[in-house]
Amino acid sequence: MEAAAAAAAAAAAGGRSRRVATSGRAERRHFRFRSAAGMGPEVAAAAAAGRGLLPVPVPIVALVLALGAAVNGGGGPGPVTCGSVVKLLNVRHNVRLHSHDVRYGSGSGQQSVTGVAAADDGNSYWRVRGRTAAVCERGQPVRCGQAIRLTHLGTGRNLHSHRFASPLSGNQEVSAFGEDGEGDYLDDWTVVCSGTYWARDGEVRFQHASTDVFLSVTGEQYGRPINGQKEVHGMAASSQHNSWKVMEGIFMQPGELFKAEQYHAEL
């Protein structure tokens, strides 16, 4: 019933556009319905399964979307692994990395990426994958310095950047790009952290592999139809505005190679 209702609403809303108030000016945004406050678990799971993005069984995806922080909330010991589905918190501004079927009215016109304060928003889940044209096996720990893709669970588009100006701050635009998890080399981000692996309870930065900017939030806020959401953009300098931490999610268990490395390190 919920999926059918969402589909009907999407058809009714297709082709409409709304104005978004941005720092005292209005910008055109093409708006296609996918629930601004977040999808229900059944709709989100069906969308992800239909796009073939998740090797994780659909009931498990529905469970994490329904329970949010109850499933491994706040991370814990161990590395982040490929195949994991996570929410990422900007530590300075306390917003989670978010996307939705709302396109920028300027710049690239691609799907917008924002920051939201709500911890239970269903549009803030991202799947950790290997870089473009590379395979990162499920459960393989992500190393510091490794390039990855982050694929938005609800829409199947990858976190992306390019040399367009962002609509509010004029920094480098960050968007979501591609179809069914496949985009191009501008979807690759390097995990910048200390140590050997990206730790689930540690802070990291994401540096765009092609343009070197850092994934950042500096507090600029959108108006309608995404009122209150913060602009996410790329900045050239490393700072407190581009520190991120894993929060809620489904975490794939590390593979045998990582376990062997840990065993030998303890000897």
C-alpha cells in the first residue's frame, strides 16, 4: 500500500517545479516526490532492491531503516568495511549526509546533497563501495588513503563533485550522480584518516580524488522545499568543517584476511 501510494504521488508530482529560497534569492528546483522527511522502510527497501544496489537481504535493510540508531548506533570498535550501509555525521555542524530527488536549480542541475539534523531520516543512508571500475569485496576493511564511492541508498546515485559553484556559499558543488550505482570517475573520494583502517568510532575526512576538495558543511541553510537543510560542498582546505564520523548503519563483518592481520599484530 505504501509503495503504491508513493508511486502514485511520484506520478502526480512529476514535472512540477518549486522555488527554493536561498540566502534571500529564489532558485528553481525540479522536485520529484520521494518524501522530504524520509522514506518508510518498505519503500526504501523496495527501491534499493529494485536498483540491485544491495547484496544485503531486503528485510535487513527494512530493519535498519525502521530501527535507526538501535542497530549499531554510534559505531563501535573495528573498521568500516565495503558493503556496509551507514549514516555519516558532520561533527562540527551535527548534521547527517543526505540526498533526495530534489535537483539543483543552478550549477550542474544534478541531484542535490545536503545535511539534515534528524537522526531518523531514511534518506541519509549511504553504501560504502570500491572506487570506480574497482571491486571492493563485501567485508573488506577500508584503508586510510583508499578511494571509495558512497552510493545513496534511496536513489542509487553516487556522491559526486565537479567544478561547478555550490548555490549558497559559492564553494565547489557536491551532488549525487549516476544511475543504479554507476556514474564516473568524479564519484571517487579518498578516505583521509590516521592509522591503517577507517575506524567506525573515529573521525575521518573525504577528499575528492579528482579535484582535491574536502566534503564539508559550513552552515548555509536552504529554504523551501528543503527548508532547514544545510548545504554540503567541497572546500580546498582541511578544517573542522570537513570532519565526519560514522553513526547508524548495517556493518558488514571484516573478512578473514583482516582477522589474520589482527591476529599476527597481537603476537
